[in-house]
Amino acid sequence: MSSLKVVIVSDNAENLPDWVRDEIAAAGIELVAKKCKNTDELLKYAAGAELIWTRGRNEVITAEILPELKNCKAIMRSGSGLDDIPVEAAKKSDIKVLNTPEAIAPTVAEHTVALLFALARQIPQHDKAVRQNIWLSEETWAKWHVYGQTLGLVGFGLIARHVVKMLKGFDLNFLVFDPYAEELIEEYGLQAVSFERLLTDSDFISLHCPLTRETNRLFGEEQFKLMKNSAFLINTSRGGVIDEQALITALREHWIAGAALDVTDPEPPDADNPLLKLDNVIITPHIAAFSDEFARNFWKVSIEKLKSYHCS
């Protein structure tokens, strides 16, 4: 088997753990690591690479630069989202696009479930009340519950499937909208439904779709008005899936009961963003994927993906 040349353009060599470099070398993969700040540096260091690898947000691999990467056969992004990778341009150039959702799916699902319960049980509000010397006030009683309710999932990728597995014991009715995974949804014994039915029938809606032309601003005023006024929205996908101004209106006017967001658009939100002043929204700083095992899992799954590509 010939050697595979890989260039990671998001990290310098000294930032890679020794065990990562050792495992990659043992697999017969030649690795160059250089954090490229612009396309000129990308061309300088990655022009001869068969696979270009990036972790975190991509800022240098553009559709315009792909024709100049004559040897490139694949782009790999460690992580799940591909919204900052020129996927369509890569397809036209017969360049494979790889990602590693396996590395983060369980922890993102955990965070999704945590946000769901924080909303339903009003955990932040209870904590705030106790700190203000308010104990068992009728106004702080929980007004919602999870058991036996209907959870709508927008997108049925690996993260959403982990969410279903984690919540199976709560006797939930799952509704799923994903026009690209209807057979898979049926295999899981769940209901594949129209987007409109998911909006109107769900008590909780959790977003797990990629950010694409189709899903950009998927949730706007029209969609929020279709939701129950007792419903909650949870977003651990990408901030751009939601029209933020429409969400602010929906929360202020109580078209929906509340929202929990691990992602915003932009990130971080501006200091004067109205979302930060609303008491029916929870915001976390895009941390759903992080855990004590995050770094090792991130590298480990990426290495396995490189090995799999090399052997294919």
C-alpha cells in the first residue's frame, strides 16, 4: 500500500499529542501539520496532499482554491457540521468530504437531554429564586413535564438517534422530520412526519439538522406560530437554522413557551442581544460536544477515519 500524504491545516505540529503522531505514522500515513492563516499558506503546505484535514472552524479551504489543489482527493473535518466546508464544489471536483460525528454524538445528545429537562423543570428559574430567598413560591412551581409528551426531532442523524436512545425510558412519542432518512426512521420504529405536523403536534422540538441552503432560517415566524404556545425549542445544531429575530418575537409574545440554545448566530451573541434579557430562554456557549473525554475522542475517531480512508 502506498503512503498517504495528509496535511492538517488547523494545527501546528507541536500542538499534536505525541500519541496522535505515532498512531498516524504507524498506519503508514505521512502527516504534515501547519496552521494555515490564509489560502496562500494552504497552497504552500497542502498543494501535494491527497487528504486535507481541518479541526474546528475552517477558514482557508474555499471553493475557489479547490481547482489549485491538484492532488487532493479528500477533505476531512473533525467534528460534525460541514457548513463551513465547500461541499458542493468538492463534489464537482470528485473530492470526498469526511467528518467525524461519532466523536461527539453521545455528548451532544446528553447536552440536548439536559437542556430539555432544564426547560421543562425550570431549573435555572428555581436556582435563581432560591438565591433570591424565594422558597417554594407558587410562581416557581414547574408548569411542564417530560414523561409521556411528544418530542419532535428535526433531522435524524447520529446525534438525534442517541437522543432517542437516552430518552426511551420516558415513554415519549417521537415524531421525526428528515426527508433523507425516512427508511431509517421506520427501522427505528418511529414516525416519519411532515414538517408541519411536527410543528403542530410536538411539545418539545429538538434541532439536529445540518446548516444548508434548505435549512437556513428553517424556523421563522410562520413556523413559530404553528407551534403550541406551551412548546419548547432546543437547538444544538447551528444557529443559522433559526431566524433569531423571529425567535425573539416568539418568546416575547409567548407564541412558544421557551427555548434552549447551545448555538447562536453570530457566536458569541452581541452583548445587547435581546435573547440575553429574556427569562424563558437558556443559552450555553456552544459546549454540547465538550466533556472530559472530548480531546481524546476527537483525535481517536479522526485517526480511525484516516486509516479507513487509507485502506479504501
